[in-house]
Amino acid sequence: MTPNLASARKAIQAELSHARQGIEYYSQRVEALETALSQLESVDIDAEDAGESKKRKAATRSDKQAGAAKRGRKPRAQADAGATATEAGTGKRRGRKARAPDREEEAGLPTTGADFWLNLVTDEPQSAVDIANAAVATIGLKPDQKRQIQKLKQRVAPALASLVSARKIQDTGAGRERRFFKGEQGGA
């Protein structure tokens, strides 16, 4: 029983110490906030005294800005007035415009699904680099099409990882020594 009482006493003392630190922190925080509030009140009093001179300055400023275009978002009513009848007042947000075709499609790369990569994997173990080079040759990319080759090679690792996790192909090794192949358990 004595060790339990001693550990309980230490836990209560630690909690009490923590509570005292919290009290100290919050008392300092209260003092800092009161100081800030008193400073704001003194600034507010000074601002009331200077209010008349600010009104004069604001009047001349508004004359200058009358001709200038206002910045920022329009209020909702003005924005809806410029919208078409179907968009205005529906409460729905107007979405983005339709996306332009992917850069990859514009670049001439075909879709490369799991079947594409599965056909490139052979019974002999190959590295991901070998499979990527076979993909470049299969699609028929020329060496000067570096951007398309780079995009295609970026697809290799995720595709091979998904084929391995789906147990359609097998792998051995790790890192740069990792090799992929169709095994007897493979899906082909």
C-alpha cells in the first residue's frame, strides 16, 4: 500500500504544480490584456479629437476616388445582375469551366491501363527501367520527344505497384535491384 500512496502523492503534487503554473500564466495574460485594452482606449480618445480633421480629409479623398474604379468583389446583388437568368438567384455557385484536354492527350500519349503494362512484363525478371524502355518502344516515341518519354516513365512505378498488389505479376529484390516478372501465380 505504501508505494501506491507515494505514487498518488507524487501525482497530486505534480498536478498541483501544473495548476499553479497555469494560474501564473493566466494572471500574466490578464495583465497584458488589460494593458492592451487601456492603450486602445487612450488611442480611441485621441481619435475622437482628431475625428473632425479626418472627416475633412475623407471628403477630399472621396472626390478623388469618385472617378476611379472600385476594387474587390461586387456585392452579391450586383454580381447576380450581371449573370444570366438561370444563374441569377438560384443560390448555386457557378463552377469552373470545363477543363481543357490533358497535356498528355495533347502530347500524343495513349492511355496506359493495367493491360498495357501487363503485356510489357515478361516471364524473365526485368527492372522498371527495362519495362519503361519497352513502353517507349511500343508506343513508338522518338528520342527527341523527351517530355512525352518523361510522362510515360512517370506512369511506370504506380502501374507496376498496382499490378504487384493485384497479384497479376511478381517482384523480387528491393530498390534498384527490384525485378518484375510473370510467375506461375501471375494473372496471365
